[in-house]
Amino acid sequence: MWLLGIELRTSGRPASVLQLFRTLHRTRQQVFKNDKRALEAARVKINEEFKKHKNEASPEKIQEMLKMGSDVELLLRTSVIQGVHTDHNTLKLVPRKDLLTENVPYCDAPTQKQ
């Protein structure tokens, strides 16, 4: 993950770093909706990683970091489910609608092949 200035100076495609930065923040807002601590922690981590690599000059390394950032965004979007504590031993899962679109409904009594 990486700072906007990286690509602005080196690879000639400034839009891809900026696009990834924005996409990660949008995904963060969707995935951690209503969880102020997680929203803030993710915001800090995204910004920190981009700033940490702001002086990267290698186009290959930049491309590798862009790929990693895209993979992280996909993982967040497709794998993270929020949970809410309902009591000290119970956690209620709150999946987003986009996570449930590809799932097949559960069936208690499977049909037999004939």
C-alpha cells in the first residue's frame, strides 16, 4: 500500500495509486460501518502504509505494492463480516448484502437424486 506521491513521480500513472487509495477507504467505510474503532484503525493503517512508501522509486516495487493493495481491498470486501456482542457469550453476525449474493440457501432436508 503506498503513498500517492510514489506513482506521481515514477511510473507515469498517477491515477492508479490515487484510485487504490480511494477504493481502500470506500471499502473500509462499507466493511466497518457503525464500528468507530475499526473505522479509525483502518483509516490510520491505510494512510500509514501509503506514507511509509512515499519515496519508492522502483516501478516494479510500486506495481507489486499496488497488487497487494488490490488484494487487501478484495479480501476486506469479500471476507470480513461484522459481529455484535449480544451478551458475554454470544456474537450476532451482521453480514452485508453483497456477501450473501453468491451463497446458496441452506436446506434442512436435502432432496435425493432419483
